[in-house]
Amino acid sequence: MSVEAQQGIATPRIPAGLGGLLPALILIGLFFVVPVLALLLRSVTDPVPGLQNYAALLGDGTYARVFFNTFLVAFVVTIVTVLVAFPVAWMLAIMPPALASILFGIIILSMWTNLLTRTYAWMVLLQRTGVINRGLMAAGIIDQPLPLINNLTGVAIGMVYIMLPFMILPLVGTLRAIDPMTLRAAALCGASPLAAFRRILLPLSLPGIAAGGLMVFVMSLGYFVTPALLGGTSNMMLAEMIAQMIQSLLNWGLGSAAAFILLVVTMALYALQLRLVGSKRAPGGA
Amino acid sequence: MKLIFAGILAGLMATTAAKADEMVFTSWGGTTQEAQTKSWAEPFTASSGIKVLQDGPTDYGKLKAMVDAKNVTWDVVDVEMDFAIKAAKDGLLEPIDFAAVPKADLDPRFSNENAVGSFYYSFVLAWNKGSVTGEPASWADMFDTKKFPGKRTFYKWSAPGVIEIALLADGVPADKLYPLDLDRAFKKLDTIKSDIVWWGGGAESQQLIASGEAAFGQLWNGRVFALEKDGADVGVSWNQNLTAADVLVVPKGAKNKDGAMKFLAAATSPTGQAKFAEASGYAPINTKAKAEMPADVVKGLPDAHVDGQINLDMNYWAEHRDEIATRWYAWQAK
Amino acid sequence: MLLDYDRLGWLKVALLAFTALVAAFLLLPVVFIVLLSFGSSRWLAFPPPGWTLKWYQELFSDPSWIEAALTSARIATMTAILAVTIGLLASFALVRGQFRGREILRGLLLTPMVLPVVVFAIAVYAFFLRLGLGGTTVGFVIAHTVLALPFAIIPIATALEGFDKSIEDAAIVCGASPLQAKLRITLPSIRIGIFSAAIFSFLASWDEVVVAIFMASPTLQTLPVKIWGSLRSDLTPVIAAASSLLVALTLALMIVTALLRRKLQT
């Protein structure tokens, strides 16, 4: 065993580690943090210095409602996406390659079509006079059209549709990394399939669920095209409201304040998640 | 890093060059901008030699950002009129040089010192004949769910129109609309809230009516015109039609102001207005344009329905934009 | 047993049936859009009153659609390459590095995903105007790379966490240089993560409309911006035709890749 090789294993890569982060930090620092901070500063300077924008937001029930609604939608969408994505990712991880590549193809095909176009397609499919309702009525399954659009159902269908690939793909990676022997061993030791699922498969796939879930939840928070078209006005998301403030009313102070609050609350949730779930590798084992 | 600096350099070189024989026109995209290109930009380039570059879509945030940064890349922009009045007050617009833009024939309702009309339109009551029995005749009928059951569709955003319709339906006389009684309007809107489907863009309103998803609604007249032209079975009532307009503005600090003013003169000329109106179904803001248009097109214009026509008060809206928007979205989100 | 495809028994039938349902759900709008693109109704009525090719004719008679698609593809490709490269370096540091504040840095790198895009769009546009980057391809790609980076980091970092580092160390022990070990052992093992990262970051640009509206200039119009303008004002089936062509293109690419792979294997 050569000396270099030994060093390769033994030395913790402190300098190498930080060096790798440099390009990302420069990119985010220069082109995200600086411009966004410059804009967010307006929340305390625009139109006059002070906290009036925050007072206006926090003192008004509407913003609280929209805020609550935004998190509710993100939460519902994340849960449904995880539940739907897990079995698919599971199959995708273990099915024969030929079948898997077809399924991968379908997933990528669904993502490839323009988001607005897909959302419009859902609109026409889900309407009272839409394809699904008329099909079900013609088949005699229902006699009144189901309310599938302009409500939370429509938002959930449209958003889960968009989010599924973001959950499935990371999950497949995690599931494929699990050694099937672990589960065979469990079966040999007499574990029932349910016990094996609960005690082994699910815990081992948690990193994938957490990664995909984080991506879906956070994306959903900042989303509005789909909710705006498939939801009712009572399903308004914070991002749509902020877009109105910034793009239509030109009230950048108020819009920045709302964005800042969203950012702080999300970051607090992220910190909370780190606390609760913990990070195995975090120094000091938080 | 090298890449970034090279980029900054390239960018600097690209944006500092503003040519006198070039200008940028920005509008909303789609067929409207296509018609504007064909009716205004192309003839203008042919006669003046000034090349018109098409940009877009119009975004008010982007407009404000470029004026704030004193790096304005748009020369003429198509915007809604109530926005234009507010933007002028915020100092975002150049005054119109009426020495270069002939004013005499422009409809005074749709021009002021910082904007000239682009086109105007009316909100009318339209319905799908397959989904409605009888003929709704007034805005009051749109609030009568007993006589006319079914979903009705209204414009989603906080903009001139829906508030006025609610007040008219509640019996407010046309000349007493302003100042708007918001409490009364929202109370009236509450009575049909669960029957409302909102449309956010013109195409959506057409889709809703054509498919029967909404039985009737408040539509732009140009949209009803297009539906009829394509053979959709729709009815329309011009009773109490409400006029509003898009206007053309020049952002403060535009690089080719002279070119912009010349373009405005061409766009608002009788010929330019007549051609655009024919292509789009919207109405001309030049009073001489009608003489150059086919008779059957003139018949479909809001001008043919001045009886009972109501002009939405853009100055009032510009003044109270924020306040109404706050109430509007609060009511919608409830 | 649960990860052995052939030994799942009845569970396999149930899971496959569910997977097929989800696949149908994913395909439904795509198939629907393709059908609409051949329908003669201007109003996206379904079933359409007749069938036609006129939307494709309209599409091909307007070169700006193809130009927009090429612009989008160019910007999205550059974005994906940049985001995956930067994301890969960052992921190694985030997963393997031993330094304080790692989780905070990771959080920082993910914030572009949290902030509503319109806020970032206004902020970065105003910043670019001052730098002279407004309306340039470089600015466009930088802005999209910022948005795409979290989508590159998350899948790669997750895959890297699941990878047993002792295999890489074993390669080093057997005489490979650390770089060789990473390139030959680690990267192939986390390829699904890298593949996901590439797709996600490509799409983060390809399908992005808000920042794209701000970065647009007369010579820089991407497909989503064009579609956005058309959908708002026209809802024309030409958009369905454009989408269908992209679907056909994707299908063709996938089939070619599959055939190539089969050829390589035999």
C-alpha cells in the first residue's frame, strides 16, 4: 500500500470540499443574493423608510389566509405526490430494463410538453363540460358533473401531475442503491412482507423521499400558474399575489415584504426539519 | 469568472449601441401584436426607413425596472389606459410630442398628454345560445340566477369593469357610478359568487363561452366578434356596454424618442387604425378611420352602440388602483 | 424479497397495475394535446368536429416558432451543462466535506427554489440592466442557471449520500488516483442522480417563462414566452401542434437511443 493511497483515505478533505463549493457560492452570491437583497431592502424603504409594508401584511386577514392556503396546497400536493410516486419508483427500480426504459420515456415525455400547454389541457379535460365528466356521464357512472376544477381538487390534480417526476426520479436512485440481499435476509429470518416494508424498505428509502419531498414542497410554495388556472380564486397562492403586487400594481415594497416573509418561514421550516430528522453526517450530529 | 467578465463586456457593447434608424415596439404577443406589426410597423418602416423591432410581452414590472435603471430598451409600449395614467404620475413616461403626432382626429376619451390610444373596446354581455334559454338583456340579468341559471364568467383581475357591472345591476344609474361604492358592489357580487367562473385572458373567455362551461359572461366585444366569425353559436347584448382602451406610451428615457413619436403618428393615423381594427375586431381611436373601413365591420364596432354606452372612468381607476385591488383580492380570496 | 421483481407474487400484480394507472395519468394530457392538434375546432372542443392539418401548416409558415424553439434549446442546454457541472462540484463538497455550517450553505444554495420566481426575475433584471447584461444570452443563461442549480444539487447529493464511499477508497487503494476513482467508479454509480439533475435543470430553463419574459429582447424570444403570449390572447391549436412536434421529436430521440444501446450490447 503506497503512502499516497493511504493519505487519500485518511485525510479529511477540508480544502477540497470548500473548493468544490466555490463556483456555486460565487454564482448564487453574485447573481442571487446580491440582487435579491437589493430588492428585498425595498420592503423597508419603499415608498418611505419603515416597517409599514410588514405592518400592512401582518395586519390584514387576507394575507394570512393566502399564506395559510399556500402552505396547505404545498402540503397536500407533497403528501399525494409521495403516495403516488413511491409504488411507481419501487417498480421502476426493480423491473426489467426494457420495461423500465419505456416507463422512463413516459415520465420524460410528460415533463417535456410545455407547462402552460399541459395545464390548459387539464383545464379542458377537467371542466364540467370537459372530456372526463362527459365520459363518466355517458358511461352512466354519474348523472351530475363532478366539480373537478376551480377548487382544491383541480389544483391537486394539476400540480401532482407536474411534481410526480421530481419525486419519482430521486426515489428510484435511492431504491436502486438498496441491496436486495438485506430484504432477502429479512424474509429468511421470517419477517412478513409488511414488516420488511416497514422496518427495512421504507427507512432505507427515506433519504429519497426527503429529497423529493423537499423539492416538491418548496416548488409548490412558489408556484402559481397551475393553481391560478385550475383553482378557484379562494385557492390563490402567495406567489400569484406577489406577482400582482409587483407586476400589476408596481408596489415593490409590499411584494418584497411578502416574499421576505415567505422566505423566512420556509427557511425556518427547513431548519426545523434538520432538527427533527437530524443529519447523520452533520458535524456534531445535530 | 472569465466567462462572466466576457459576458459583461459583450453585454455592454450590445446595449450601448442605440441606432437612430431602429426602434423597439412592445405589445402583448399573439395575434394582437401580429396585427399591429402588419398594420403599423411594416408600412411605417416602408415609408420612414426606420426598422421596428418587435419585443414583448408587455410587463409593467419590466417597464418600471428599465426606467429605474435608466437603461430603457423599449421605445413604444402597448399598455392598459388606467396603468398609463398611474405610470405617468409615477414619472415613468415621456410626454407625447403632439407636434409630431397629429391630435385633431384622435378620440379625446383615449388620449392624454402621456399616451395616445392604441385601440378601444367594450365589455359586452355574451352568451352561449345552446346553454341559455331566453335572452339576457342587461347586466341585472347576469345577477338573476333564478331567471338565468348556470355559471357566469367575469374578468378575474382588479381592473375597470366588474365593479361597475355589479353596481349597474344593483340599480345605480350610469351617471352616478363614480365614486365607486365598493361595499355595495361586493355585496351584490356576493349574491352570485359561487356561480362565477373567472377568466384571466381573452382566449380563456372565448373558450369558456364556446364550450358552454359558462353559460354567459362579460366579454370584450372583439372576442365575441371572433367567436361569431368562427361560427360559434353566441348571442350578444350591447345594452350598457362599457368602454375601455389600450394606449401607446413612450417610457421615460427611451433611446429613440424621435422614432417613437413618428411611429405613434403612423399607428394613430386613419389608415393605420382602420387596418388594425379590421384585422383585430377592436375599435379605432381615430375618428376618421371608419371612412376607410368596410361597412359590415363598422357595424360591429362599439361606435354603432353609443346608445346606453358607458365610459369606464380611467382617471378614477388610476387614482384608486391600489385601494380597489386590496379590497378586490381580499374579497376574491374569501 | 420486496426488491426481487420475480418473487413479489400478487404484490407485483397490484404494484404494476398501479404503475400502469399512473403512466396513463402522465400520458393523458400529452395524448390529448396531440389529438387536439389535429382537431378542426379553434376552441379546443373535444371530440373535434373534424380533422385537419391546418395548424401544422400555420406553424411551419411562421419561422418565429422554430426560431423560438432553437433559442430555448440553446439556452436550456447551456444552462443544464453549467448547472450540472457546478452542482456536481458542490454536491461532493456538501456530502463529503467536513466543515461547519454545511447545512446552512446547503440551505443557501436551495433558496432560489423557495423565492417566488417573479421576485428573482425583477431583482436579477434590474441588476443586469446596470451591468449591461440585460437582453444578452450570457445574462439569460446565468439567470436560468441560478434557478436550475437546486434541481441539479438535490438529486446528485442524494445519490452521493447513498453511495458507499469505501468502494471509491478501495479503488484508490488498488492504485487509482483520487480523480480516476471518482470518474471511473463514483460517477457511473450515481448516474441516475446525474441524469435526473441534467433533465431537471434542462427543464428548469426550457419550461421557464417568468424570468424569460424579463430576459427577452427582440432577438431573444424563447418558446415558453411565445406560447405564453399566444395562449393568453389566442389559445390557438397551433400551440398544440408545436407541442405535438416536440413530443414526436422526443419519441424519435428515445427510440434512436434505445436502438443504439441495443446495437452496442450485441
